[in-house]
Amino acid sequence: MALLEFTDKGIHCPQAGVYLDPWKPVDRALITHGHSDHARPGHAHYLATNAAAPVIRHRLDVDVETVEFGEKRTINGVEFSFHPAGHIIGSAQIRVSYRGEVWVFTGDYKCEPDGLTETFEPVRCHTLITECTFGLPVFNWQPQSEVFGEINAWWRANAAEGKASVIGAYSLGKAQRVLAGVDESIGPIFTHGAVEATNAVLREQGIGLPNTTHIVPGISREIFPGSLVIAPPSALGSAWMRRLGPSSTAVASGWMALRGVRRRRAADRGFVLSDHVDWQQLNDAVRESGAERVFVTHGYTSVFRRWLETQGYDARIVQTDFEGENLDADAREELVSETASTGGNSP
Amino acid sequence: MKRFARLFAELDQTTKTNAKVAALAQYFREADDSDKLWTIALLSHKRPRRTVTTTLLREWAAEAAGIPDWLFEEAYPIVGDLAETIALILPPANWASDKTLSDWIEIVKALQGVDDQEKKRHILAAWQTLDRTERFLFNKIITGGFRIGVSQKLMTRALAQATGIDEPLLAHRLMGDWTPDTINFDDLVLADNPGENLSRPYPFYLAHPLESEIEDLGQPDDWSAEHKWDGIRGQIIIRGGELYVWSRGEELVTDRFPEFTAFKDLLPDGTVLDGEILPWRDDRPLGFQTLQTRINRKTVSKKLLSEAPVVFKAYDLLETGGDDIRAKPFASRRRALETLIGENDIGGTLRLSPLVEFDAWDDLISEREKSRDVGSEGLMLKRKESPYLAGRKKGDWWKWKVNPLTVDAVMIYAQSGHGRRANLFTDLTFAVWNGNELVPFTKAYSGLTDTEFNELTRWVRKNTLERFGPVRSVKAEHVFEIAFEGIQKSRRHKSGIALRFPRIHRWRRDKPVNEANSLADLEALLPEGEPTS
């Protein structure tokens, strides 16, 4: 019996009787982070990190049992622990160990410290299950400081023209990363309801974020020129934008590295900012895990598997329901979470 | 290169036409003459002669990035552009440079005839000197295909703003087979009499699809109609005892159509005809597929000449006796054209595109229904009073195509798109029934909304049966209505047929797979008596 096996419900540990980020309802679910393709409704028991739990409770309206990063939980002899994945606040890799055999499931992750989320820590293992959303050598992120330099310059130029700068960023994760990374001295920062609802949950758990003003109906449009507005990607180009007056729009995503994808989004600017590993980080992470066997999940799996094989790994593809950084999945989830937040479905 | 890269970034960062024109006009005011000239050339799809093969560029880029060739080749179709793939894959530059666009172009040109090792040294040095955007542009200069969301029309408008020269006049000056090596900026753009360039074509006048009901065009009396032929739009120029054949893509294609050589002895000097290059036999057009076998051949064999013979269907006269008559009304140009062709025995290779006689709009409605029978795509409507304008202009010329043919087919393979669709499965292969077997017969890439492609992409991920490299076979579960303009027999296709302009018309969620059409249904749509190509 393998320590972890891949079933139609998700990644299963038969010895402990638990699942990692399952996509169909199960009895016991260990959750890496709160994005909707990893934390799904309908499980009987949830376990996540202290830092990830509030958002999961808020989004799914469920009870979540928590652990600290690094804390060990033993279930039927199998030892589980959560380690920082650097993807969003509270996101974790899950380490599974039984009788000396160690597996690590990365969930979604990135290695570059962003000053907001807990910095990724490599975890040694025999078998690694890794995402490879951007597992192609054309994806090489610039340092975050350069990207924020571009975002600040864009904001300043718009402010000089009397326009609002509207940036489409996923409400959980990317929105806070943008917020924490921009130069607050340029102007006021406003948020869409979906972003503000998540901000509120994170502030409540003690995360320091710059001041933001929630855009409520009836707000005067005279206050927007010169400001930065953070909204879900789905709000860009929607009727909601009309209340902002003249504006320039931007999308922040790893996909913006590809000119073709950038042009498909009808935004004025595309900033290359991802919460996933790029090619170099992915290769470093695999190497530093010390794993001999690697399962690759969502992303450019067949190419990355072949590349790993040429590097001497026993590499295999696993088909999962995880979606990685999918521009359009983001848009879909935003609608869900906005309905939830306007429906008064708070924790 | 920094100034050109800034222009590129400005153009690339906006989707607004006015902002693009403003950025270009500003560039045309600031850049030096040789950079301006090269910019006009690149945006007119003229590039320096290729001095380095793309094979070598790929090899060197993969080596510099420390990855195997196969990995480069996997990444390339996902990015969708070779120049961009190389720019993204290379490690960051080590130093910077002040060289201008023209300086870099001279460097590229100087590689002609140099041995590969020396070429490699220069290219690697360039890559190490240029930042990511500059590198992309440098690669584009070598590989060609400069599509940066700026049409020739926009470029001409910006140049008109920067120079104060009338736009249609500029459009005409920029036509033809000039290169930055044969002309300077002043002579091309500013000179009143821009050289005696005998081969210079006129800008083509392009029609819009008819948007309203035919009756809304007003009095039938004010209009002429003719069939719309499915060939290559062409302009034939006879000046100085020479013949020049231009395609709409502004490509000089004289040598590819030796059938037309005789025109220069039969038509008077100073004649320019607008018309359609059409494959033709036994008094009807052969399908476009037939012409396709010739389009990219630089030399045309006897065999090809007899298998795919062409005629020129003339529909307009732009110059006669050396005079530009484009400002005259269509009706008068047409009469002059009829006289000219009527007077000359051209042996069947030069033909008039006949006008359709009609008194009422209803006559045209029924004539349009016959389009497929005569091998045309529909009708063209031209206002009798209309001058010959430059470019795509609304109001006087309309194309009125027949409704497409359709068939219900099953999706059986999916492949992710490239470029702007890199993360979606958009390249789909469709099949029809042949007995109990599904036979693939066409691919289609367009016609669904982004939302539908997203939904389909999620479905493909979960319903993949097998992977063949980038192609996935999927469960035969979804039926789509495929629309197309024409159908022909084809030996090159497994199904024995080839479609013209196939695209997805709609997703037939209401249809079970067993109700999709059959190969026999498709074959019934083949025109009668058409030879296999």
C-alpha cells in the first residue's frame, strides 16, 4: 500500500484515512490553503494552518481545526505536518511521514519572499507531489521589486493624468500582495467588496495591511482620480467600473509574461506577478526537496515530467482537479465569493 | 533601440487606436530619418533579408538558456512566436547599449555570407546586450512577421499627423517595392513626385460586409452588382512596357502567374486593372484549394500550369493612358474597362467580371441564391457614383456573401492554442460518422466565446483519453455545428474532402453524438463534376 494514492476524490492516505485537498466530499480533509480548487465545501472535518483557517471558515462556512506550521499531528501512526508554501497567507505544503518514508505535497507555492506571506521552506522528502502551473522555461519572473516599480510608475502616470488606476487581482492572495507591495504615498487605495471582505478577515487575524477604503454604492466619483483601485479581474470592464470615472486598467498575473495572453485581456496593462513558482524556482524546489520520485500535477505536466526524467528523476503525471493560476477560474471564483460576502455569510 | 522599444511598449500597452496613433506620431517627430524609414518598412511588412536561419536561432537560444532542443520546441508553440520564445527563455542581459534600430539592422544585414560561428558570436553578443523587449524586437527583425497591433492604415495616419501630408496621398507613396536600401525618408515620404516608380500599385479599395437589409441601400438604380469571386485579389500594372502583378498583401507575384505575361502586348501602356486571380477551367472557377497549390511556389511547373490554370477576372480600371482615374465614378470606369477588354483579344485569360442585371432588389436576392452554382461566394454591390477609395471604407462598396454551409460534427481531438490562447484548448478536430466509425474531416479554431472555450477546456482536462504530444484525444461526447464556405474533394485529407473557412457555428448541446452528420451527408454537398485536387 502506497503512503499516498491518487483517487477520484483526491490525494488519499489510506493508512491514516485522510485526504489532502480533496475535490469530492470526504470524512477528513487536510487543506493546504483557501483557494476554491483546494478548499472545497462538503467535507466532515477540515484541518489547516492557524493562518489559513479564518479565510476557509469565511468562504465555506465550516468548522476548521488548526495546527501551527511545523506542528506534528499523528493519525493512526502517520505523521502529518504543515510547512510554509509562500503562496498566500497561511498556505502550506503538507509533509506525510510513515515508518521512515516521507512524502510532501506542495499545494500551490512560490519561493521568492514577498514580505507578506510566510516564506517558502524546502522540506526534504523521498516523494514530492508538485504543481507545475508555470513549468516551462519561458516563465522567468523578474524580481518583485522591479514589478512593483512598474506598477508604481503606472499609478503615478495615471494620477498625473487625473485617472484612477484599476488593478485586477484575485481577491484572496494577489490583492493583498499588491496592496502590501505598492507605494502608499502615491495616493489613496480603494477596494472592491470582494477584496475588502477578504482584507477584513486577514486584518482580524492580525495581518498588517495598508489602509483601504471599501467602494460602497453611492460613493462620489470625484474621489477616484489619482487613486489605486483593487478589484477582482472579473470586475474589469464590467458595469461596476462606471462609478470610477476615467481610469486605466491592469491585470497582475504570471500569464501576463506571454504577450498573446496579455493582449487577450482587454486591459491597458499586464503586470507579470504570480504567486506560483517560475521555471527556476520550480527546478530549485524539486532539487532541494531531495526527492527521487516526483509526481507533477496541474500545469505543463507532460513537458515538465519529461524534463525531470532527463534530469534523472522518476517522474510521473497525476491528473487532479487543481487549476493553478487560471485567469478565468479566478474570475469564476470571484463571483462566488462576492455573492458570499454580500449575502452576509461572514464567519 | 531604446526609443524603438519604448514605441513598441507604448503600442503594446494600449488597445486604444487614438493612443497608438499618438505614440507613433510622436515617434515620427522624434526619431532620426533612418529609424523612421525602417519603422515604416517594418510596419509595412518589409524586413531586411534573412541572414540567419530560424533553425540556428533556436539552437543557439536553447544552448544559451541551458535547455535541450526538444524543450525549446515544446515551449515555442505555447508562446506562439519564435522571437518572443527566445526573448523569454534567455538569461537576463549582462550589459546595455545605445545602438539605434538602424544600427542593429545594419548588424543583422552584415551577417550575410558570414560563417555560422561568426554569426553565432554576433547574435549571442546582441542577446547579452539587449533587455527583454529589445531582444524580442531584434529577433523580430531577423525572423520577420512584425505584427504589433498597428495596421498600415494606422501607421499611415500617424505619419500624416507628424508630417501634415494628406493620408490617401501618403498611402499611395508608401505602396510598392521600395526598401530602405533603395530610397531615403525624404524621397519616399516628403517628395512631391515620389520618384518614377513604375511598379507602384494603388492602395486597394476593400469592401465591408453588408450589415443591413439589401433594401436599405436605397434605389436599385444607383447600384451595380457582380459575383464575388473566391481567388486572390490582384492588381495588374502595365507601364513602361513591363507587366507587374500585385496581390492584395502587397506582394509582387508577377513570376507566379506566367499566364498573364501576354497582357503586356495586348493592353496599352499606362493601364492598371483591379480584379481577381482565379483558378478556372471549362467556364467556371475551380475551388480555392486548387489555387492554394500554386500560391507559394516561386516557379510554376508545366504540370501545375495545366492542373491549376488561372484567369484574371477584371472588375475595375484604375489607370488608363497613364492617367489615374480613381476619382471618376465606378460606372464610367466600368464602361472604360468594358471598352478596353472588348477591344482586345486576350484568348480567355483576361475576362470581365460580368455585371448582374437587375431591376429590383428581389432579383438580386434570387441571384445571390445561385452563387454556389456559378462558383462564387455571393455578390458585390458597388454604388455607380463611387470613386475608387483607399483601404476599407464603408458606404459605397459592400460584400454580400451567401449563408455558409453547415454540418453537425463530433469533437474528437483538442490541442491548446498558442499566443493569446496558450492556456485554452482552442484547436479542435471534428469528425463525422462513416458507418460506426468517426472520421476526422476538419479542424476549427474560432467561433466559440471565451466563456465557452473555458468550459470546454475544463471538460477536456477531465475527459482526456490519450495524449499524442500536445494533442489529446477526448471522449466523443460533444456535437458542434461547423460552418464553412465551400467544400472540395481532396486527396490530401483522410476523409477525402477539404473545407473552405471552417469555423464553429455553435455548440449543439441539444444533440447526442449519434445524431451528428455522416461522411455521406458531406459528400452530398460537393459540387458536381468537380475534379479532385
